[in-house]
Amino acid sequence: MRSLAVTSSLQPAAAAAAARRRPRASAYAREVISQCWKCEINQDQPLGNSLRIGHSQGSLQRHGSKNFLAAAAAISVEQAEVSTYLPKGDMWSVHKFGGTCMGTPQRIQNVADIVLGDSSERKLIIVSAMSKVTDMMFNLVHKAQSRDNSYVTALDEVFNKHMAAARDLLDGEDLARFLAQLHSDISNLRAMLRAIFIAGHATESFSDFVVGHGELWSAQMLSYAIKKSGVPCSWMDTREVLVVKPSGSNQVDPDYLESEKRLQKWFSRQPAETIIATGFIASTAENIPTTLKRDGSDFSASIIGSLVRARQVTIWTDVDGVFSADPRKVSEAVILSTLSYQEAWEMSYFGANVLHPRTIIPVMKDNIPIVIRNMFNLSAPGTTICKQPANENADLDACVKSFATIDKLALVNVEGTGMAGVPGTASAIFSAAKDVGANVIMISQASSEHSVCFAVPEKEVAAVSTALHVRFREALAAGRLSKVEVIRGCSILAAVGLRMASTPGVSAILFDALAKANINVRAIAQGCSEYNITVVLKQEDCVRALRAVHSRFFLSKTTLAVGIIGPGLIGGTLLDQLKDQAAVLKENMNIDLRVIGISGSRTMHLSDIGVDLNQWKELLRKEAEPADLDSFVRHLSENHVFPNKVLVDCTADTYVASHYYDWLKKGIHVITPNKKANSGPLDRYLKLRTLQRASYTHYFYEATVGAGLPIISTLRGLLETGDKILRIEGIFSSVVDEAKEAGYTEPDPRDDLSGTDVARKVIILARESGLRLELSDIPVKSLVPEALRSCSSADEFMQKLPSFDQDWDRQRDEAEAAGEGRVELQRYKRDHPFAQLSGSDNIIAFTTSRYKEQPLIVRGPGAGAEVTAGGVFCDILRLASYLGAPS
């Protein structure tokens, strides 16, 4: 028999020996060639130039040279039949290694080591092609049918890749055998691709036959690597065993009965304890080569695991297991120890990188667990997918297992009063979508039947919209349907968990987390089984929504991205307090505070994941950029790492305060000791408070009145519980020189002495009480001496102020001689609580309907950097509590 001429890198003697050892073609391979091809070979011409193809309608005729059949069918299967029974049950363990695991010679050897380390009685190993090889094989077919001559060079690259891998991995006779087989396969592929090039077309079966060679080669290399260790091993071309039937939509269904028969037949010929099998490829009942389509190697492992009733199927990959969310979007995602079959199915459907849903079907019927393991981290236990344990606790932490998202979707909304009660409307809608080949991912319908909306991939929505307008042209014209609306730029977020059905409050917590992250939900879908709750939202909000719900359910951790404006006395003290307390908050309260930006008046420092607070001053000096308020806010709002964001304004600046409304509208929370916004123009204040009450974006300003004293919260508590405010009195005292040094005064002490600062506090309390007053409505007597009112700066004022000390001492002595204490314009008896103040203490008295005889007193240090920063810090923690942190 004449063998085909191929270029060989083997030495002549080795090539001759390899030719003598070349295995005979299996019956399967001969049948494949005869079914796929009718060809003639001119013995005097190179094979690639003289292949002629004939194709009959409905079937491919059997006709051709024995030489071609023998060379093309390079699959080693001994023909001797041995009556050996195929054992089934727990003695079998099935492993599947993907392309990444088989990507290099070293990795193939590592796979061999894992297989050899498995103590199971019998092992069945399913392998994918080496990484990128399947894409390379598809590319060969594409180039050839496009009549692109570069397919020849591309085929050489495939050959060189595998030859180099074999030379690194194998040696001696094993290397010679493999290279002989590789040469034979490449020669036949060259002829086949030449035929496709001439015809300008490749049938699906022929394309599948070409593409499947990657698995053939990787399986053979692994089998030789295991044999090299002295362990008997056979390799299986699963096209001889797995039989599938097309099921439409580019999918196939296994024929379990026929596959079981063929597996028994194969095993009777080669009863090995370790079998290396090709993933991805199979055959039809007529022995035409095909593939298992997307994620086919996982599917192969699942089917074979079912056929032998294996103890478990282990899918080896490059991750530690199944994550609770996409770790590229949620850095805090955790590895799940277990998943039910249904949960894994749901997660796969919604885009999670777990398994294809059909991979689960074969093992699910036999309750065979699937374990996802990381080949590159053998210490990680992985994730086990199995039947749901009957005794698993159905608490809120366990009932939601995972979150998944699908992007680039559009929502189609069909609406009209004429839809209600009209049979067939929904059928007509989805029939129109089916006619244009659209994939309907989610459906939501109001119980009134007034509207139906559904999600489709954005690239398909134009065709769907056109089809619906054509289908319902008359109904739209007559007004029975009011509109067919398309909403682009959508994403789906799905919460998955088998126990959600039996756990009250899951939906409430989900939507509460979304609301507190300022996420608007456009559509909702939930089946009665409650394996998942699906929401449609804007794609731009998807990552933020995913982090918010994941944090709420999975980690019980509230993460706040903080931007601090004004790192002066109060802001700098706050930063130091955050530095000292951050670890305690994270450990004890699951609150993770990340300062991702600090901005002064001249420079700012930005970070995507968090500023190192141990060196914030140095960073602000050495690694800062020019301060720009818009850029600073944009950095915070566009950060997708953290779902919750808060701006802390520690300035006394009117310009900064004028931006609060815009920040709140962007979903950024605001916390401040700055009085300017709440004591500014009344209409601006009312607009700000209206927005705050209408949204889940929070605005806290406790420190604007009493620094660290709970004055605002006390007043709100009285009003919200129905008490009536009769009178509010207060004293805000300071000694100017000492107060400025200690940080007790406003940045400009004239604000304190002129009464302006106190007036701002009064107006804030008045507005909180429901009075609509402007700052100008508050009568103020300035304590700034007339001669100092024209000072151009705070420094000049402080230099000249001591010359008026004698006048102040005289007024104090007169007040004491009269037995009274005087601060600003009021006089009190010595036994009055207000007359007992000292230093920087502030005091507020609330006289109300409930506290009429004895006012409610709030007293304590009401100024100073430490207590003011502490008051702001309390507001930050109050915000964290509102966002879900334990309180």
C-alpha cells in the first residue's frame, strides 16, 4: 500500500520504523471518510492537488482510494474483540481538563501528575485541545472556504505547535509514534482544506471533522505522558462512542442508549483502568463527525460520567471554584463551597462562568456531583455542584447563592388597553420575535395584561421592533395598542438561590439594597419556583447595582467610597480619625471606609481603590494634581469599584456648598459641617431638602450646629414623634485667641464675634423646626468692635484684637457685679444652666409641649477640631447604618 508523501522531521531510520508501526485505521475512521467524501486520488500527483469531490443530495457517497482512507483514518484502535464487561459505579472518577490546563507541555505533564495522583480504581480523563488550537482549526476552515491561500501557512503553525509540544513532553518510541500520527493527520487535513478551497464551501460535518483534531492530538500526548510513568493507559476517540442527535438552535442531544452500547463495545476491546478521551467531538447515528458545540468538553465529561455512573466528575480549570459574583466586577466575591444543580443551571443561563446548563443534565439524573477545581491551586477545595442538602439552613445569608449579570440588552415594551383579555396577543408578540430569530432572555407582564415587556440582545432589537410594527400595524392604527417601545442600554441582574422560595424577605432586601444605591429598576421577573429574581436596569448602573446587592446579601459589609474636600483643621483631623478607626470598623462592624480622594484649595490626590491614610499628607504634597472640583466629583461618581459614595465637605466655602444639590442628584451622599447650604437662600435650602426626602441619597449635617453634640438629631426626634417646639435657646461660647489656636472658631473669627456664625446656627434650627426664615430675618448684634470691622483679613483682625481686652474685661466685671452672666445679648441668673458654661462648651435648651416645666438640655464641647471631626465621623457611620451596616 502506497503511503502519502509528507515532509518529516524524523531521521530516515526513525521515520521508517514509525511507518512500520503506523496503526491500522479503525472501522469508525474508515466509515467517517467514506461518509464524508467521494474522492479519487491520482497516484502520480501530490494528494493536495488532485483531490476531486463529489456530493450527492441527502448523503455523501462512499468512493475513494484505500491509500487515502488508511492515511486519513489515523486513530489507533485495536480490532481484536474481547468480551469484557464494562464496570459501572463509584470505582470510576471522571476528570475533565480544559484548553488552559493543556496549554503547554509542562501543563500537560502537570495534568498527568494529577491523574497519577488520583487513587480511584478506574479513571476516565476528558481533554480539550491545547489552548487556542480550536480557534486555529476553525480559522483554517474559514480561510479555506474564503479561498484564502494563507490556510497553508496557518496549517503549518498548527503542525509546529504540536510538534514542539510533543518534543518537549515525549521521547523515544512514544515521540516517534505521535509524530508519525501527527504527520499523517496534517497530510490529510492539507488535502481536505485544499478541497474546501477549490469548492469554496465546507459542510458542517466536514468542518466538525477538521476542528476535532485538536482534541485527538492532546489526548494522545497525555496518554503517552502517563504511559511514560509506567501506568497502563489507553486513549479513546469519543467519535467512536458518543452518539448525538441534532436538536436545533445549534445544539445536540446525547443518545444515551446507543452511546452506552458503543462504550461497552469499545471497552471490550481495550479494558484499561485509565482512559484518556477526547472532549468536544462526537458522531451522529450515521457516523458523521460532529461536535457538542459550545462548552462541549464539559458536556463530554458529564455524558461519560453518566454512562459509567461515576462517583464524581471533576472539571479542572484556572479558577478556585464558582464565585458568588464576577470577580472582575466585585472584588469581594467569594468562592462558593456548594451549589445545587438548579442554582448552577440558573447561574449559567445568566452569564456566570460556571458550566453550560446542558452540562448539568446528564449527571443530575444520576445525582453525580460535579466539582470545579483549580489546576493551578491544588490547595483550593473548589465548588461542589450536587443535589441540594435537605438540612441546609434557609437563612438570609444562605438563601441567595450568587449574582450574575447580562449586558448589552434592550427592553421591548408592547402596551395598550386593547391587549387586556384578548387571547393570542402574547403568542403573536413572541411569534414575531421568533420569526426574526431573536433570543428572548426575560419576560415580564402586568397582571392587568395592559403591557408585556421582554429583553432581547441589543443587536437583535431593531429586527424585533420592525417585526412587531408590521404584525400589529392595524392594532396600532386603531389604537388598540398604544405603542411598541424600545429601551436600549439595559442590563439584567439576577439573584440566584434555591432557598429563596422558602425564605421571607429576600425580595425586600434585594430591592432595598438597590434603592439605597440609588438604582432604578425598569422591569422585574420572578418564577414561582423563586430560583432567581431578575431585574432589568440601566447598563451604566449594572456594576454598581451588582456590588450593592452582593455586599448586602453576601458579605454583610458596607463599603463606602469617601471623598474629602478641605483637609484643613477639621478635615485633617477627620482623616486621622478614619485612619485610626478603619481597621476596627472593618473587623467589628463590617464597615469598609475607603477614602478615594482628598482635595484642598490648590491640590488634590485621587485613588481608585483607596488612599493610604498613613501618609495622606505626604501624598497630597508629592503625588497631587491641581485641584479641580468637577474632576474630583467625576472621579468619585464614575468609580465602579464601590457602590456607595459620599462627599464630605469640611470647608466653610459657599461655592462648594452650592454643589450639594447636583451631587445628590448623581446619587452621591453628602455629609458636612459647612453651614452655608442650610443657612443660605431659603429656596435653595428647600430644594435641597425636597430632593433629599424624595430619594435614597442622604444629606447629613449634624456638625453644622453643635459640632459633635446631637442637636439636629435631638430636634428631629422631638418633631418626628409629634412634640411641639415652644422655644429653643442656646449659647455658643468661645475665647477668641485660645479658641482659634485650638480650632474652636470659624476659619475667620469675625464670623463668631459678629454673630454671623451663631445666626447661621439659629436659622438652621429654625428651618429644621419648620420655620421658613431667611438669614436676614435674624436680628444680630455684632460683638466686633467698630474700629476692627474694616480689617482686610482675619490675621489683621487677630493682631489688633488684644487692644480691646480691657473693654471686654470691664463689661464682664459689670455683669458679675450685677450677679448675672452675660454672653452676647442675654442675661441669666447664676443658678441658670446657661451661666455655668466654661471654655468652649455649648448648650441648647429645648422647651416643648413635653418638656415645658424642665427644658431638655444638650450640653458639651460644641467646638474644636476633634469634636467637630467626630461629629462628621458619626454622620458617616450613620450613613453606613442606613446603607445596611449593623447598628
